[in-house]
Amino acid sequence: MQTADPDVFVPINDLLCRFFHCFDRRDWPAMTECLMPEVSIDYASSGREPPSTMPGEAFVRRRQAAADTLTKQHSFSNLRVTQDSDGHVAIASCHYLILRFELSRELAAGEENVFHSCGSYEFQLCQVRGEWKIAGIKQQALQSWGNASLHAGSAQGKA
């Protein structure tokens, strides 16, 4: 794998921006468009689901069910993109910060209305007919804080 040139880096950066904005805007159809038909996922480091492969639409439905009531802001930084020699496969790694707020309902006295997380992602990307799509997502959670019960995708939120 070699460092990607700007003609690859810029479209991949744009794809990841669109993907994260889809979470924040609850634009589930647009999120599906960012994905390959089959996506490998690995969220094991956050105590969520074990590594697996699933249809892109199933991935989106899971994200929707886990956090659709929360107001969210996804940010990423330190993006590094490498690609294979034929130029059709790339790996994008970045750090993330996800801010989540429960603003849609009253909480019990003393119950926090936030659940935030940070860590890193590694995305596997494929170029199909000149367009980059996400083929794999691996999250490496570093730290989460706040009220985990707000996020149905967290180990405590599932309980």
C-alpha cells in the first residue's frame, strides 16, 4: 500500500464527510449510497457487536435503531489514505469524536443527557465505476463518557 495521491485522497475525504454527516442528519438513504452492497464491520472494541459481514442496508438499519433519537455530531481528523498498486482498493484511517445529546425527551433528575466517544476508524474502500464506496468499517474505541444508556448500540444501552 502506498500513500494516495490527491486525486484519490480528496474523493475519499468527501465520501467520509458525507458518511458522517448522514448520521448527524439522519439521512439513512444517503448513508446507504456511501456503502458497498456488502460491508464488513468490526465494533468489538466498544463492546457492541462482533465482527461480521452484512448488507449495507442492514448496517444502516442497525445504526438508525441504535441512535436515531439522539442529536449527534461526528467529527474526524488525522485522515491518512493508502491504496493498493492497482488503485481500486484503499484504506482510510482517522481519529473520531462523536458527541451525542438526548434532547427529545425529559430525563430523570440527575441523569446525564450526553454520551460521547472517541477513538479511531479504519475504512476499507473500493472503487466501483469511478466512485469510492465503503466496504469495511473497523472501530477502535479509546474512551466513552456520559450516560451510555442513551445509546442503544452501547453495551449498557442494550440492557
